[in-house]
Amino acid sequence: MPSKILFAAGAAAIAALAAAPSFAGEHGHVRVMRGWGGRAVETRHVDRTSSGATVTRNYQTSYGTGVKATRTTSHGDGTFDSTRTYAFDNRPEAGRSLSLHNNGDGTASYTRTVAHPSGVVTEKSGTVTYP
């Protein structure tokens, strides 16, 4: 059952991306926040193409802690791939990825991978049938 939900979510994402017009380009911003305890800087950069997008966000505080979050998606030829990575200051990276592929015979394959900061990597894959 969870694999059918996972596939349905991916199929909906592919359909939404295919139906929407493609807007290629890039943009970004920088924001500085100040509070009584210090300050933080946030940067965001978006790069879109006709077959996917990459969004990078950086957060850094005046205490030296921060995180860089990157999300990359791509689609085309019956596939959808999504990857998120998190790079923490002074800690191991973490991330997750999802790959969907339409097999063309009424089935679709998926692979879901999660990498924890502890170093544990879990992966689940399979094939589901759709109407």
C-alpha cells in the first residue's frame, strides 16, 4: 500500500510538471535577520530548466552553526528523479532521493533512499501496477 501511495505522488508530480509551461531561468535572494541573540543570514538560489530545477538554501548564524539544503528534480522520458541533501556545519550530511520510472507496460519502478546523519542508509525499491 505505501508503495502505491509513493507511486501516485510521483505520478502526480510528473503530470503536473508535464502540464505546466516550462520556465527556464535562475534567480535568488539574500536575507539578513537580526535578533537580540545574534543574527542569521539566509541565501536562496533557484535554477530552472525545461527538464528540472535545483534549489539551494544556505542558513548561517552568528554562532557558527548552519546548514546547506539542496533540492534537485528532473523529469523526462517517463522518469522522475528528486534528491535532497543537507550539509550541516560540524556534522555529517543527510539526504534522501526518489526515482520513478514508467516501464511502459502498465507498471512503474521506484527506488527510495534515505541517508541519515548517523551514516545509516536505508533503501526501498519495487514495482507497482497502475491502471
